[in-house]
Amino acid sequence: DAGIQSFCCVDQCNALMEALERSIAHPVASPGLIAELVEALPSDTVAAPRNLSSSLHWKLDTIAEQHGGHVPLHGRLFAQWMHHAFPNECPLPRALDVTEAPMTNDEWRARRKISTDVS
């Protein structure tokens, strides 16, 4: 059940995104920088360092071409790319016709008035 998973399980993709955000410190980045950072970014199921496939490089370049040479880190296309780079950690983004934006863990807890304090 997605409700139980969103409540009980750590969002590993969020941790990966936070690591990228800290390193990039900007809402957009070049595809080369993103590839370099992701190649060095380990997860529970992906060892680092690693070499990204030519397909992943091509997808990043394609996203950048659509956005003036830079990849927006908080767009649907990059979320989809992260799913391909980390298929077990990052979910495939929802379809475009879904009107509700995805929430962070803190937003989800705030909406449901769940304390973030750890006992």
C-alpha cells in the first residue's frame, strides 16, 4: 500500500537528491556536472564510482537541450532520469495529467499533522 510506504519508509531518492542539491547549490546544472556527481553517488543498490551508460548521458543531454543547455533539477524529466539512474530508489514520476504535485516527507507530515519529533 502506497500510504503505508510513504509513512514508514525512508525516501532514498530524496536523500540522493539532497546530496546532488548540496553539491550543485543551484536549481539547474550542466549535464556533465550532473553525470560526474551521479557517477560518484552511491546508494543501497548502486555502487560508486560507476560509469553511466551512454543512454543516460544522452537523456541528460536531451533534457539540457530543451532548457537552454542546463538540466532543471526539480523538473519531471530529471525525476524520470533519476528513476533510470537509480531504479530501486527513485520512483517513476506520475503522469503529466495528475494535478497534485508530489510532496516531500515534511510536507506530507505537515498535511497530516504528524510530528517530526523522534522519541
